[in-house]
Amino acid sequence: MRVKIDDEIWTVQDAVLLGVCLHGPNTVVINPLQNDKKRLDTVIHEMVHATRPKMCEENVSRVAAACSAVLWKDGWRRRARARRKEM
């Protein structure tokens, strides 16, 4: 999937590790085998890295955990892949 972050196009793709943010090619890699709740946290975590590359890992984790907990409690869930649209 492709997303726009701070006026730059980023690619989000699946991979074996939990997640990683690559600034050179503007790519976020996410493990597709995580359960939906963990995947939400990982996606937010990597998006924080994308938008705040100098933030320390501890703070990135705190922000991601807080955001994902609130979004999960509010009912946000992953849609089926077939229904997602790309930019």
C-alpha cells in the first residue's frame, strides 16, 4: 500500500520481521502474520519513526502503544485486503 506522510509518498509492505522504517526508500515493512491488535501497534510505531526519525525508541513505543490502545478501544479494525484501496 502507498501512503502520503509529510508530502512524501511511502510504501508499506509485508515482511517476516515485526516492522521496520526505511527512510532512504521511504518504505515501512510490516509482518503480515501479527494478530490485528499487534499489527495496529506496529503500523503506528513505524509511522512514528517515519514522521519523527530522531525520536528515541522508548518514546516511539510509548506513543504507538497509547495510540493503538485508544484506536483499538474505539473499534478500529483491519479491513480485508481485497477491500483496501491504494493511493
